[in-house]
Amino acid sequence: MLIKEYLNAKYGVTRATTLLACEARAFGIAYPPKNGWLQKFGDIEITSDMAQRLRSALEASGKQSAAAGVRVLDVAWIELKKTPGANDPDFLNSKAWKRVRLQALNKHGRKCQCCGSSPATGAVLNVDHVLPRRLFPQLALHLDNLQVLCCDCNEGKGNWDMTDVRPAVEATGTR
Ligand SMILES: [Zn+2]
């Protein structure tokens, strides 16, 4: 379930434009949200740990719209539990990751964005998190946080390294 799908279901509309402070916190969105927040964050998949955080936050909030959020989570809970958290050992085997990984390969092309090597030249390609998933778990399934690297370039980059090798034009506006 994507953040925008959650918000649409909660408000019963097709283009929800608002969220509660406690929801923003659970999703890692600054509050009050800046212009373009929905475009930037709406397509992020809600992981099981985000869903847990969100549920606790909603239950602690007395707002009427928070109760609607809990009802949406109740309906989606079984599916949400299947989407592992960013630091879950099963993360890289999850369907949610494989789906966004493929989107990244289609978006950036099947070649290393750092050195240009490709499967045709013998490279094994990895889809890398620009902002590391262990430090930014809320961006683990965010297409805009992914780049394509060959195995060698990826191995040269530590889990804490935030080097963005994507072309500047392409990277503009994605942070
Ligand atoms: Zn490379």
C-alpha cells in the first residue's frame, strides 16, 4: 500500500491532499508539509514497520480522522505485514522491493550509472539506495532514492555512503 493509497482510502477520495502531524511523523515527512510533498512521498510503499509506527501514533491521537486511519490499516493489515521493514533480513527478497527495483532499472537503463558498464560488458547490476536504507528506512522503497550501479562500483560504496552518481539534471528535485 502506497502512502497516497492510504490517504485516499482514509479520506474516501482519489486525490487526498492533507495528512495529520502524527502521520507525517510516521512516514518521515516534515510537518507542516512543504509544497510538492504528495508528489515526492505519495508513491512510497508503506512497510510493516512504518505501519506499526503509524498505528501507534493514530491510536495515541484523539482526532476523528485518526480513527479513520486505523480502520484503513485494519483492512490492509494482513497485506501490510507482508511488506518487510527496511532493516528486515527479508527486505531484498520482498515483492515490494523487487517491484521498485525493476522500476529503477527501467527508469535508469540497464547500465552502471557510475562507470557505464552493463551486462553486455560482463557487469552484474545492483540497484542501490542513494540514502542508505539502514539510515533512511522510510526511503527504502522510494524510486527517487534508487540508482543503478555495477557490482564493483556498489562494493566500493559503504552502507553509510550517500554518493549520488546520477546525472545532476536527473537528480534535481528528487531529494
Ligand atoms: Zn560501475
